Amino acid sequence: SAALASATATDEAYIDSPLNIWLNLVDTDSHPPESLHGDTIAGIGLFRSESLLTERLSGFPSEEEQYAVYLQLCRRWKRYPVTIRMFDIGGDKTVPYFSLGPQDNPFLGLRAHRLYRFHPELFMNQVRAILRAGIECSDLRILFPMIETVEELKYLQELLASAMEEMKQQGTAYRHDVKQGVLIEVPSAVWILKDLLERLDFISVGTNDLLQYHFAVDRGNINVSNYYQPEHPSALRMLKYIADAASESGKQITLCGEIAADPYLVPVLYGMGFRDLSVDFHAVNSVRLSVPEGSSDGLENIAARCVSASSIEEVHAILDESGGSDR
Ligand code: PEP
Ligand code: MG
């Protein structure tokens, strides 16, 4: 598509970037994936804003510095929805000039909004910059990472409302109709999904973290990484539950994380009902090609069998037999 071509051609720096393309596979049957003309690019599915922090050597960027970055992003993707994730600091995302204090378990420690409780100004400056820049795009979305409970979401929504009120009082121009979403990446959020959905416009499933917390395994630790098993029925059943809950609510859902770009798993995810995937630029074509034209019914069937399988071996057998891609 033109958008993809211009984005890759004009900004090399974005190739290995915090930017994930939002790929919509709904029209796969009418637009053969072999064709680059099918408009399956739906926008920016995830902008990992922490990159603004981790790329610097000192000091948090000011509201103005952030505004300049978000403005560039919104202008470049003017015709498309742009989803900006609020800072997710902590866990694997460390900021060299900011200490989170001693932490034996960084992934279970001070991370994302847990930090805003101590430093609400981080959230306020960022959200102001995003809302100001968002005037320039057609569809602005903000994404709250690491939400565990409705209470945490309410807290951030209160901060958002107060930032808006403040800008209104100051006469600052900002985007009023921003869409709000949560990254479902902590298992506790799965079990209150309906309560969360009532307060949101969309959700995005952050499968890297969700599966890491689901299996209680650090994927980066070579001694235990084999316990990270995205195609295990235990993971597939959880993902299916999420897809169904979102579909019942009528709210939009995207899926991100590495499995969204895995040609072995994309057909199963598609069969489970996931149509919107957020993937790296590099993966766009292989993801499209992994769902062949006219395969919807067959994939639904395969996914249903995988979801009810009783072992990971059984899932592998179903996928191998269905002629899935090599692994
Ligand atoms: C995820 O957890 O799947 C996700 C998209 O966020 P990140 O990988 O940046 O933590
Ligand atoms: Mg995550």
C-alpha cells in the first residue's frame, strides 16, 4: 500500500522501530494477500512511546519535546488511526537516568502506571503532548499498558479527565474525542474484561507480557524459556476467551506481541476470531500470506480443534496436518 511504501522509504530509522503496523485481515477473502493493493493496512497499532525515554542519555523529555515527536507521527499517518501507548517503564524497559529503586523482580515491580502513582506529572505531561498533537490525525487512540484492575483504569481516566479540564481552562487546543484502550497483558485483567470493556473504546492484547505472566516465565531466561508456550491449549483458551468477550461487547480488539507476526500461529489466531494484528513493518507481508484467500471456514475449524486440544503435541499435530507453515 502507499502508506507502507512511503513510511518505509522516507524514514529508515523507523524500520527497527517502536512502531507497529496495524494489519486488518477482515478482507482477506476479497483482497488476495498476494496483492499489495488490498488495503489491509489499518493504521498504527502500537507506538511504544517509552522509546522517547530509552533513546536519551539524561532527563525526561519535556511536554514540548514529546509534542514534536507525536506531531510528526500524527502528520505522517494522518489518514489512519494512530495508537500511542502511554509510557511503559519498568520490567524490561529501563530508563538509564531514572532509578525505580531496588527491585528483586522488576517484572512484578514498579512498572507503567504503578510509577504514575508516585509521579503523576509523567502521565500528565505525556497525555497533554499526545492530545495536542492528536488534533492533526484523523483518529487518535491512547493505550494504557499493564492494567490489572478497573480501579487502575479509573485512576488513569481521572488523570486524563483532569488533563483535559486543565487544557480547557488554559485555552489550549487539544483532541477531545480521543479513543481509549487498555493493553490486556496481565492475567487479572482477563477475568474482568467485561468491566474494563464497558469503560473503553477498544482493547489490545499484549501477548508478550500476557503469556509471560500467564506461564510465570521470563522468556529472556534461556534456562526456562521453554516454559513459554504460546501454542499450548492453556494459552489458546485464554486468547479465545478474550476474542469472544470483545466480540460480544462489540468493541474493537487488536492483538500484538510476537505471536501476532508468527506465520505458524497467525492462521490459528485468525480462526479464533482475531482480525486485527499489530506487527512490525518487516512482518506485514508474511503475516498476510499466512492466511490464504478463502481459508476462513477451514481456519475456524482448525482453531476450534486447537483450543480444545488436551496437549501442545496435539496442537502441533493439528497444525502440521493442516499443512501450516514450517516450524
Ligand atoms: C506485549 O506485551 O505484547 C506488548 C505489545 O508490549 P511490549 O512487548 O512492548 O511489552
Ligand atoms: Mg507489554
